[in-house]
Amino acid sequence: MLVIGRALMAHPKLMLLDEPSLGLAPLMVQDIYQIIKRINADQRTAILLVEQNARAALGIADYGYVIENGRVVLSGPADKLRDNENVREFYLGLSAGAKKSYRDIKHYHRKKRWLA
């Protein structure tokens, strides 16, 4: 929170945040994300957020990118990404169908699921 406060003193038009939830308790993660959302809305500061916690990031984002091995494999409005079957299964841990074995999931790249 201190780093975010220091950054805001410069009145930035864009803030780059790398893993703001890393190492924080879940309650603190919620607070940080509410602060980020408020900064974006109230101060009209654009936020570029890099985050592995896809659920939290897509919860406040307007637009998102899925990057694997340094390549953008999927992008779009955050609500569309949240509804994407592959994103739900592999990044949010949600699956509409039967649970898959590790073997099935391990080979999803070979199926080129992102290009479907």
C-alpha cells in the first residue's frame, strides 16, 4: 500500500502493478484490489496489472490478456475471458463438465484449445 501511495503522489496517468497480491493474506488481497479499482475510477488512472491470481484480476479488469510462454494466446474484454470455457477451467479452476485427470489437462496445449 505504501508503494501505491508513493506512486499516486506523482499523479500518474498509468500505473504498472506487478503481482500486487503476492504474499498477502486473502483479506488484504480484497482490500488492495478495491483500492486499485477505486484509483482507476476516481483518479482516472489507467492500470496495467500483471497477476497470476486470474480470478481477482478479472474481477476488476476491463480488458485482459492470457499469456503463456511469453505469447499472448487469448485476449478480450474481462467479462468474455471470465466466461471462456478454457480460462474458467485452466485459470479459474472452474469446470462445467466432469473433472479431468492430470493426464488430460497436461496435454491441453497439443489440442490447440486456444485456437478453437
